[in-house]
Amino acid sequence: MFHRWKALVAAAVVATVGIAVSDADAQSRITVGTNPQGSLYYTIGGGMAAALQEKLQRPVTVQPFTGSSVYIPLIANNEVTVGLNSSIDVGAWYRGDYGSEPIRNMRVLARLWPLRQAFVVRADSGMTQVKDLVGKKTVTSFSALAAVGKVNVAMLDAGGIGEDQVEPATVSGLKAGLDDLVEGDLDATASAVGIPLTQQAGASIPGGIRYLSITGDNANDAFINGVLPGVYLLEVKPNPRMPEITAPVTVAAYDVYLTTSAELPDKEATAILEALYEAMPQLKKDYPPLAAAGQDRMALPSNTVPYHSAAVAFYKSKGLWTDANEERDAEVGEE
């Protein structure tokens, strides 16, 4: 399944890049912003781009960036049509939590899937829980992935230790952290669970890698959500797709959304949503991380920025827009 998944991604990216080069009409092109090649966003983004291209009969290209903190402003400025972003990251930009002016024209089109994140260590390190990181050189922030850094700190707190109890390190992105782990320059970094980038790093380390479990008195949804709204805990059990997991592990999770600008024309937004809605059942079959996605979950009210006006109309037409959606949109719109 893993090799088939990688083949699907390669085919999707090749197809979209090929059309992008041959099509001179850039105005008709849809661009999908993602994290770098090898990341989960890039993997899923490639599959979505291929599906949208097939449904819309228009060129759809994947544009990988160092991190989501780089391409969120480009989405807001309509330089990138849509992007894959966590509820944490897009909400922080919307509110201006990263020290910049609030980007109030950010919108979401669809909730996609819950992203699982964990600290990664060498399996032979002897560490099994987050609290074992005391005194260890640990990535606490990513210069191009602000939201991931926030989750790192929240995981430390939920695991019963503070950021001041580890030797903090900052790297540019997921690959940089995993490369340093492979080289032995770090004791721990963080990554999405089960992505090719993490598994490739594990294959380069004798004995492989281990995800650290979040345990202790603070290891509950109420605590970690209080530290960082939108984050919750999930138990991941061993399964054939993730051979690096040999025992149940409790990790952090938060939702990923397809985001855009409020300035995206309603007609364009509706066309993208219709294509994604039709493609979702097949995408779930082709890409294991989308197991928790679904047509009936595309409008879940866990958003941290308002839904696009066209998305509201679309979900109302599908019977998916609820009173909870109205309340949530009103709440985040006032933040």
C-alpha cells in the first residue's frame, strides 16, 4: 500500500507539472500551496491536484514551499489559489499571533483530515515518553512552520515538562529536523506521524525511529486544548502502513483545512468544492491519511477562520451546514 501510495503521488505531480509547463493561460490555472516534497501536505496536495484537474479539466499545479508560514500570505494575496493549512496556523495568521498584521481575508473551503504530530527520536535512544526529553536537544520551533512549533511546546506541557527543561533547538522545517536527527545532531525533532519523510529518516537510522507518547497527569484533551486551542490527543495503534509503531502511542492532533482568500470569486470556489466533493471517496481509498476525511466531514465546525461565502452556500445545499457552523463562524469572525 505504501509503495502504491508513493506511485500515486509521483503520477499526480508529474501530470500537474506537465500541464503547467505547456499551458500558456496562467489565468485558468489553479495552484495548490503545500509544504515541501516528502511532507504529508505535499503528498495529499498532489493527489488533490490530480483529482481537481481531472474533474475540472483545467491545469492544477502543486507549489511546494519551505513551510505554510511562507505561503499563507501568498494565499491571502491571491498569488496561490488554495493551500493546505492546519487550523492552528491559519487561525494564528488570521488573528496576527505571529507578530504580523492580522490577515483577516483568510477563509476555509473544506475540512480535510486530522493531522497527527509527535516527537521523533532514534529507537535506540531508550526514550519512550515526552517526559524523557528532559535535558535533551529538542526541536521546539520551526522557522517556516510556526504552527508546528506551537504544537511542540504544547506537547511538552501535556507531557509534564516545560520548554525550559529541554535544550531547545530551531530548524527551518520538517526535513531539516529529521536530517539532523539522522546525523545525530539532535536528540528529538517533530513530524507528522507516518509520512514518507519520517519513514525515510527511520530507514536511514540503524534500529529505526520511535514516536514519543504523551503521558502523565496533563495528557488529556482539556489540558492540551487549553494550552493551544484546536489541539487534541489521539492514540495511534500499530498497523502495517506504519511499521515504526510497535506499540500504541498517544500523539497530538489537529485538523487540516483547504484554505483560500475571501477574494476568491464565488464561482471559482464553488467549482473547486464541487470537484473536491466528488473526488473525496476515491481520494480516501488512494491516500491512507484521508481515512478520517469524508464528504460528510468537509464542513466540520473546528475552523479557526470563517468559511468562504461560497462554501457556506455549498454546504447548505448539501445539508451539511448546521447551527454549530453558524455559531463557530460568528465566534471566529469576532476574534
